[in-house]
Amino acid sequence: MPKLAIAGGRPVRRKPFPAWPIYSNHEARALLQVLRSRNWGGYPFPNTHASAFAAKFAKAHGAKYGIALANGTVAIEVALRAAGIKPGDEVVVPAYTWEGTVGPILLLNAIPVFVDVDPDTYCLDAHLIERAITPKTRAILPVHLAMNFADLDEILRIARSRNIAVIEDCAHAHAGQWRGKGAGGSGDFGCFSFQSSKIITAGEGGAVITSSLEHFERAQSYVNCGRASITDQFRHRLIGFNYRMTEFQAAVLEVQLQRLPKQAKTRLANINYFEKRLRGTPGLAFLKRDKRITRLAAYQFVFKYLPEHFGGIPRVAFLAALETEGIPCDGLFYEPVYRSALFPVDPADFPALSWGRPAPLNLKTLYHCPVSERAAYKEAVWLPHHLFLGTQNDTDDIADAILKVCENINELRSLKHPAIERKAMSRAERPRVEKRQW
Ligand SMILES: Cc1ncc(COP(=O)(O)O)c(C=O)c1O
């Protein structure tokens, strides 16, 4: 009799995990209040809820100023603009991240320089940054993910000695702290996303935080169609866009921000318990927890599946088996951006890739980042945060299912199953399937 659900056995879990996003009457009341006020948009800028939320959010992360805006991708664009990144400038960025970290660099006709990630944290490997720096480097853009931080001590040391900006992509790090300082509060800018899956969300949304008034003013003008910022001490005049957040989003985010500490506590207690249950399991490995991280932000729990230990049975089969046991999970959550089908970069669209060179830079073939490639295609397993918002029994189900798959892994050998095919699908193809499932 097969044991694994994917081979015909009984699944560990038949009921769903806590649904995400979570809301209550508080969100409903806040939305209704905005509706009735007829003051819905981002203009006048910054509007009532947007400025209240941005100020609270910035303070919670140890920064002086905050701007609420349309989403996390434009948050990065705004930070790059406000940092003064110009066409042809180079920006150091980890290879293993969401494509939205990199797109804004190209949009400014600047050049992303990919650097591999640290195998212990999956964040930008600070030891590899210096060799990627050239006289054109103007910014380092670390991404804090997998409950980790890129090594900010080292990154700030490198950047400060060369007058290079540090823009922290904190889309996974809300309320996390490095040496007691909030995510995004150590660099020149912190950029956040409030897209649906994030640990506080309004469906879409983003924020930029900074402690520099000059940066704040530039960023405000850029977000608000080039209009003078509210303080206007530096009298920047620039071409801007409308990246404002609506009052509906901001009102929801104010409520979500209040709920965050309690949820973070629950997640962390469950994650600690989960790690305790699985630590030492042959063939699985956990990322490092750096002592300098004084508060963990749990957006996705990431661990390693080591296929060599399981006789080469690929991660895709492990993931499909786990999902069939009732545990939502992902492997190809990110891939090295330069190899991604979501990164069809054509030098004709980005002239700086050709400037001063006999042939344009081919960002798709120039790089080989072995740690990012191994994480993306072989070993990383991503579990969404809402799985850990339930009870200890829910967490036991996750751990039991993982152990069950590991113990019965041989049932996966040469198994063919649509769940495996689905998991093997490229990220560019996935939306078709996901849409159908909904
Ligand atoms: C690491 C990272 N950076 C940037 C973004 C962009 O955020 P948004 O989807 O709000 O544009 C995301 C969002 O998924 C992200 O995960």
C-alpha cells in the first residue's frame, strides 16, 4: 500500500490553513469611513490616511520620513531616482530576487550588476560585492529575504567608504530589525511592498522610508507628478509621475499595521516549534539565523531540500508530494533574474547596455551565480507565512507531512503525476494554471 498521498495514500492534511489576508470589522469600518468621506484618492498629496500611515510605518522602522505609494516596484524606482541614479550608472543587486527588484534599474536606463547570494542566508553575499564595484557603481540594492538580512554591516562599510547609496528592498522584511534598527532604516532608503501575499497588505501598495529630508523631498515630488514636496527646502524640480496611494489602501494598512505584532508573535512561535521538530532531519537543511537580526520578519519560511541525500530525486517531486499531502509550498519562488523568462531584456530597449562597448551587455549570458542557481532550481523550499498563523497542531501537520515525504521518498522514484508537471512549470507559464485553479 502506498503511503504518500501523491502515490494514492491518505494525505496528512485535508483542511485548509488560515486564509490570507486576514481582515475584520476594523478594515470594514476604515473602508466605509473613506467611502463616506468622498476623499478617496492620493491627491491632495500626501492625503490624510496615506500620510498618517506613512509616518507610523517609517517610525516603526527607525526612519524619519515615509511615503506611501502605489506598489513595491515603484517604491524601488522612486528610491533609485531620489538617490540620483542616472542612465549608465551601475547598481549592485542580488541575482536571487523578484524581477521587480531589477526592472526599475533598467527602467532608469541604469545597469543591474548581479551578485550571488550567501548560501547560509540566500541574501546578497556581501563578500562578493567589492569585486563587482566599478567607477560607475552608484548604489547597492540588497534584498532581505527568507527571514534573513543581507549583511548590512559589511554593505554599509563598502558603500560609505565610496559614497555609494544603499537601497534596502524590504518587501519580505516588514518590522524585521538588524541590530535593533528597523528594516530599511539603516540604508539611505527602505522600500516595501503591501501586495496581497505580504505580511501587511492592502492588495497592492508600497512605501519608501528614509531619514534624509533631501531624499524625502525628491521622492515626494517624483511620486506626486513633480509637484513641490510639502517641505520644499531643497527646491527640487523634476519630472514626476502619479504613484500615489489611495486612501482606501492607506486606511486598510493602518489597521493591518496594528495587527502585525500579534500575528508576528504567533508566526514566530510556530516557526520556532517547526524548526525544532525538523532540525537534524537527514536531507534537509536550515538557513542561518544571524545574531545581528534582533527581530525576525517571517514572510516566507525557506529551507533546503538536498536532492543528493535522496538519491537524486528532484525537488519538484518532493514539492508535488508535499503539496498533495495538503501543504502549500513552492520551489521556484524566485530564480536568478538573469535566467528568468520574466526578464526578456532586449538591449534595444535599454541603450545604456551598449554605451561605450563594442557589443551590448548581454545580461542573460554574462552571469553565472552558482548559489542562486542551486537555490532556485534544486534546493530551496518556500512555505508561505500564513501556514504558521494557526495552532501548534497546524504546525505539526506541516512537519508531519515533510517527514512523511522524506521517509517515503522512494515512492516518488519514476512517478509521473500532473502535480509534478505543474510544479515543474516555468514561472512565466504559471499564471494560466493558477488562474484556472482559482
Ligand atoms: C523582493 C521583492 N521586491 C520587490 C517587490 C515588488 O513589490 P510589488 O509587487 O508591490 O510591486 C516584491 C513583491 O513581490 C518583492 O518580493
